[in-house]
Amino acid sequence: MKEQLDQIFSRHHGTRDALIPVLQDIQAEYGYLPPEAMEAAARFCRVAPVEVYGVSTFYAQFKFSPVGRNLVMVCQGTACHVMGGARVLEEVQSRLGIRPGQTTADGRFTLETVACIGACALAPAMVVNKDTFGRVKPEKIMEMLNGSGS
Amino acid sequence: MPRLVIDDLQIEVPEGTKVIEAAERLGIMIPRFCYHKALGSAGACRMCAVKFIHGPFKGLQMSCMIDAQDGMVVSTTDEEAVAFRRQVIEWLMMNHPHDCPVCDEGGQCLLQDETVSGGHGLRRYPGRKRTYHDQYLGEFIAHEMNRCIHCYRCSRFYQDFAGYRDLGPMQIANRVYFGRFRDGPLESPFAGNLVDICPTGVYTDRSSRYKARRWDLQRVPFLCIHCSLGCSTVASARYREVVRIEARFNESVNGHFICDRGRFAYPYANLADRPRRARVDGEDASLAEAVRAASGRLDQISMNAGPDAVALVASDRCSLETLAVLKRISREKGWRHPAVFPRPDLEHKTRRAVSRLDRRLAVSMRELESADFILAVGIDPVHEAPMLALALRQAFREDAGIVVMDPRPVSAPFDFDHVAIAPAEIGGCLSRITEALSALQADSAAQGKETRRPEAAGPLRADLDSRIAGIVERLRGSRNPVIVCGTDIVRDSTPDRAADLARLLLQLKARPCLFFVLPGPNSFGAVLLAESPGRSFSDVVQDIEQGKVKALLVVESDPFKNFPDRERLERALDRLDLLAAMDYLPTSVVGRAHIVLPTCTVFECGGSFINQEGRVQRVEPVHEGGIPVHQVSGGGHPPRVFSHEVPGGEIEAAWRTALEVAGYTNARDNLSILKIMAEEHPGFARCRDIPTSRSFRVLPDAGDRPPVCEETGDRAAPEAADTLEVVLVDRFFGTEELSGYSPVIQNADSEPLVFLHVRDAEPLGIAHSDWISIALEGGGLEVRAGVSAQMAEGVLVIPRHRLLEWQKLGPVPAQIPFGRISRAGKE
């Protein structure tokens, strides 16, 4: 881990204002922010570890546990809500056996909800990795997951 | 000055006063959580909403965020404001666990008070509450995050006010969490204040957990006696046991806060092995019998060997009452005057410092906060006078420059320039600064001359010159500079030199500018009452060895703690015909005394102390004394054994017992003691007129009298290049006597380190946290080394730590040859 971190740090100045780019690079490397990496980032940017954790938990973009190989995002925005987004979410939850924010035991899927993905015309919508699915029917969900997920 | 109307009452307040503060001056307490006088406004809790009816603002506004302005008309009771506040408290209470019955804050909880005052009685929200994991924050503070209402007081105090970084806010929205990155003890020595400032029970005092509700406690405005600053506290007792210390606001000393040593040292008063019964030759006796025995034997020795064969020993933890009585009885009986200080140099430096302080020069700690340049010499603030570090931090936050001239690896919660020089060089630097400054001020040189005396500025290193020039420039350019001077590690003449510089600055800036830190809580009082020149304990030891002293009465003092040569002390004490000890601590001297006369702690008998700026502060007892109920009952409650007397209740204040030992049987009431104090020092006459809640300074007015300087031969700097100079120092925990007996502090204390400079350590092959052994004639010492580049070269910094038998070093040498220090094999 030390070598990877050193490589990330070599791309930045060790100052307070570099903290967020450093954290983004760490997340790009590991998929989440391991506690040891946050402590290393604190030393590198010369801030307290509690401040690193404070900053990273303030933004929704940072993750604190390893994510699955596939990211499933179910839209819960207004249009999707009206068109049955909640039923889609329920179905995904029961199929994968996890709740939003969790990862399946085999590390294959991570489930999240989003407030809107800008595909309101296709509501209810769902995103698996980079594929966006519109007018999602609950009974087709397993197909979508298996089709897009590795 | 803006004039405004709040609830139909008019008030004029200084520019910049917040409306919430203006209302408080009228006696109207607007509900608040995040607002705190010392921390300022945050606008986080929305609880202090009031209605602005006229003026530059209209409608509902937060009274902590708006400065009072002319023509404002404010209502705190407007229906809209009341309804808003009721809503705010309802949503703040939404996730609160309602665990008041098991919460230590219950009964002294701002959240309880504001819930009631906000009019929120019935819970309407039926949903699930948000919950958190709590953290382990060390031995002092318990963490219960579920109770949090997100007012940010803790992180604002901890990070902004006190300057420590390991506790802070994390997460977002209603998941906001205050804590550390990982579990672990809080690093700040001021963390105990979280207990006081948290408006609910997130941070509670572990040492007093589950012991009492506030209304069950005997609470008394009290005084901290764990360093020379004399901070104000509130002491609480229950069932004859001190259970809690809190900070008390004091405008001129400590402000709102205290340090953790002051807060958690109190268990020394509750120790089960505290001397509670008088003893004569190893047998338990009543106090009266023991007093009779002591009195008789002392008189006998006085008669046979002359009164000069009886010596008194006291310490700077004795109250002014005790010291005055000891002075009185030693004079009337012809006994030797009490020796208060363990070493002659400490006595000398304290006396010099006290004699140079006057009303125009002395700065209080709160005044120090408004200084714009501070030169601190021979002091490690966090360790020697912790609240001074917090005061310096406040000056730093207002952009004051701070220079610390000290050999130790000083670390403090503010930025400063560290001039790391050996103790011998500090005095020379001060003289050079004084000379340069007065030479620069050609106009005022004529007046400056009279206070200057020929200085023998020693040879200084070349690299120091530019730093000294920099300090001179900054002193010149500052409006309100202050000199802070320690008395522990510096050479004998340094306090005088600091005072010389301060006198010059007083002429230039016309502002008080001198702040001394003294060795102990009553050092100031001890030198006021001392004969001149005073004796130190080492003189007494010498006289015992020569057979001049046959009897020793040791009053609230433990020579074993401070005397540098333990074996020599043991031999000397064995020679005595009589060793009588009066104390409330189970000290080594109490263990070997022929006659033991237990005394009361200051919690049980009160007392007066003079802090380092000459402020006399008097406190009343917290409880009446006696053995704590749970010790009498074996932990059960209520006790099953009953008697007419309070168990252990016959013990009295040291001054009362001392008077009795000297044969004064009818001068033991409170009025007589005030009379004795006034007779022993005219400055104490005011104690009779001033209530205990008020303090006063005993400082001479005479600013113009030329100071009487004593020339003293300073110990020279070590000349041989292959030696290290030994510097014995105090630490935050572990070196102060009373707090060393506190179990909670013992648990929290870390291992003591002996520090040396990295360039001194390298040739010896010593790295940081290696075990080293120091071999001397008197014995060896194995200890962990700290290696630092941020300290003076050529010194070996040894803490007088409880766990470190530095007394084994034998007669502490001025210097230790490199050859005697080596890496130890121990891992």
C-alpha cells in the first residue's frame, strides 16, 4: 500500500488544499478510502486525521468500505417515484438481499439510491455500471443485472 | 455605544455586543446551546431566535448572530419567537435518547433546562432515532454521542480555543459526529473542559460517574492548588468525599476553563491510605495524646539542646494560615524558621521574583491574553503552568508574536519561535536584549540608566545575535509586550534580569508587562513570610548531619519527593531524636515519623493561597472532614455502624494542630488566625475585611523605588565539551505532588522520557524511545530516551517524575559526562 500511496502523493503538493484531490486519487486506486490511507493522507497534507475523515464524510462521493465489482443505482427522484421507483428498489433489494449502501457477500454488487439521474422521460430508471435502463419492469431486473454485471 | 430596547427594557452596550449578550445583562437569559461567551457565536442551534420589531433587522432572527445597534426594539416573548423556539427544541430532541435517569448530566443539563423553557413537553415523532457508536476517549472523559444536539461547542473549544486537532466534527446533516479518528485518549491537557461546556451529556467526567446528582452535592467556590496560577474551580463533595471539580469563571485569572491536572487531581483527598489516625511511636493514639507527646518532646529537646535544635519544615502546598502560624510559633519558641523550599536556588529565585513584582509591573493571566508580543523565558508552559499555555494561545489567536527561550523540546498549542538555548545562556540573552533596547531608545536612555546595572553579558554564540536583534525589533515595534519568566530551570539571576527588561518596557510602553511563574501554589506566600535570607531544606539536612538539629517537625511537606539525594536524607533523618510529621498524604516521611499528626486537606479546612501575581485567594471548606462514608461502611450503604462522632472527624487544619503543639490552646478560632496572619505580614490585614469570594493583590505600589538587586554567582555553563548539563523539569502529569496521588491521573499518565538533542544522541547511538542507562556514583537509572532536534544542545532534560527514581542519581551533578550515558540492552 505504501508504494501506491507514495505514487499518488508524488502527483500532489503536501498542503491542506490538496486534500480532496488526494482522496479522490486514493478512491480511484482502491475503490474506497481505507483508514490507513486516510491517515497517510493526513500526514501528507499536514492536517489532523479527524479532519480528513470530516472532509471525506461530508461529501457523498467518498466510500468507506470496499465496493462491489458492479454498482447498481436505483433512481428515487420525483418522476421515478411516481412511476414506481420504490417497487424497483424493493425488487432489487430482495433479489440481491442487501439494502442501499451495502454490498453483496460475494462482492459482486453494491446497491445505492440516487435522487435523480436526469432520465425522467424513461422513469422508472436504474443504472448498472455504465448502462442506463429505462421503463424498468420489476420482473426484468434479474436479466438486467446479469446482463450488465460481471 | 448602541442603545436598544429588549422586552421594554432599555440598555446601552458597547459596540460589537451581541443581542443575546445585551439581553443577558438585563437579566434575560435567551435560550441557547451553541453560543458561549468564550467561544462566541456559531448560529448552529437556532435556539436563540427572537423577534426584531424595529430597527435595521426585522422579524425572527438569531440573537447570537446580530450585533446590538441603535434603535433596535427586540421581543424575546413574541408569540412567533416562542413558537419557533418550541419547534427548534422539539426537533433537537427528536433523536435524543431520553436517558436522563442514567445520565450524569441530569440535573445540571442545559438541554433539560431549555427543553422545559422552550415549552416542549410531549414527544410527537414516532420514528426510529438515529444512533451512534461511542468512542473511548481516555481515562478522564466518557463519550455518549446519542445525546448530542450538534451545537459544535466541543469542537470549537477543542480546536479553535485550545488548539488541539484530534477531536473534531465528522459526517454531514443529521449524522454529524464529534469524536476522534480512532478510539484513544484525547491529546489535549484541557479536554476536561468538554464536560463543562457540553450542554448535554455527551462528554461526562469518568472520575465522578454515577456518584451523585448535582443537587446532592456540597458545592463550594474553590481554588486550584496544583500549580502557581491559582485557577478558580467549584469543588463538590458528597458523603465526606470530594467527587468532582469543575471550572469556575474568574475574570482576572483563568477565564472559563481549567486544565486536566486541576480537574482530576482531587482524589488525593479521598485516599484510603491517607493518614487518619494520629500515631506515637508506631501506636495509634488520639490526636490530643499525639499533640501532647509532640509538644512535650519538642519542649524537652528545646530545653536540653537549645530551641535552635528544633527545625520546622513546610512546603509551598501549605496554606497561608499554616505558614503564618509556623512563623509565629518558631519565633516565639525560638525554633528554627520553617524551611519551605527544597533547594536554596529555588528559594532565592522565588524571593527575587516576588521582590521585583509591583502593582505597575504585574500582569494577570487574562491581561496576558491581550498582549501583542510575548517573550517567555525558562518556561515550558503546558507542563509548568498549563493554563498559561491556553492564555498564550488566546494571545496567539489575536496575532500576537510569541518567542519561547528554553532548552526543553517545548511543544504548545500555538505557533512560536523557539530559541533553544541552555539555561546558563538565558540570563545573558535577556541582558543583551535590555541593553540593545535601551541603547536604541536614545531619548529615554537618561531615565533608563538608573535601573540598569552593569551586566556581565557572557559570551554568546554568533547565531544567537540575529535572533536577539529580531526580538529587540519586535519588542520595540509592539504596543503591549509581556515578559513571562519561569523560576524552575533558570539561573539564580534570571528573574532579576527579566524584571530589568520589564521595567524598561514599562517606561517605554507604560503598560504592565511582567508575568512570573513560581514553583508552587503558595510559593509567593512562603517568601512573603520567610526570613531573609531564607533557609531551604538542604541547609536543614546539613545542620542535622552536623548535630545542630535534633528534632524536625515536618508540616505538609515530603522532602523525599524533592530532596536530590535519598540515601543522604535517610541517614540524616535516622540521626534525629524526634521526627514529627503533620500531613494529609501518605508520604514517606509520614511512614517513618515517630509522631504522626494527620491534618485536613484544603477541601476540609479551606485556606488562603497567593498565586504567582500576588493575588491572595481564600476558600471555605467543601465538607466537614472525616473518613468517606463508603470507606467506613466497606462499600455498603447506608453504614451499619453508628457513633456520636464522625469517623476520622477529629483531624484539624494544620495550623490549628501546630498551634496546639506549640501550646496555644485558646487561639484556635477563625478570628485569631486572621489576626495572626495580619501580624505576621501587614499585607494580609485585608483578609479580615474581604469576603472569601473576592481576591486581592499583595503587591507594593512603589514603582519608582530602585529595585534592590542582589548579586549572585550564577552556576556557570558546563565548560567541558564532553558533558551534558542536567536540567530537572516538571511535567504536566507525574511531577506535581498532589496529583501524583490521584489514581485516575496515574492511569492516564504516560511513561516519562529523558530528552537529549539529536546531535548529542547520535554519537552515543541513541534513537528516540531507546532505553538508556545513566550511571552515576549514587546509582544507576534506566529510562527511555526522547531524542529531539527542537531543543538545546548539551543538556539532558530529566523529569522529576514519580515513576522515575531521579533521586537515585545521588547528589545531582551539574553535568554528566557522555561516557556515563549508554544504550541499555532492555527492550
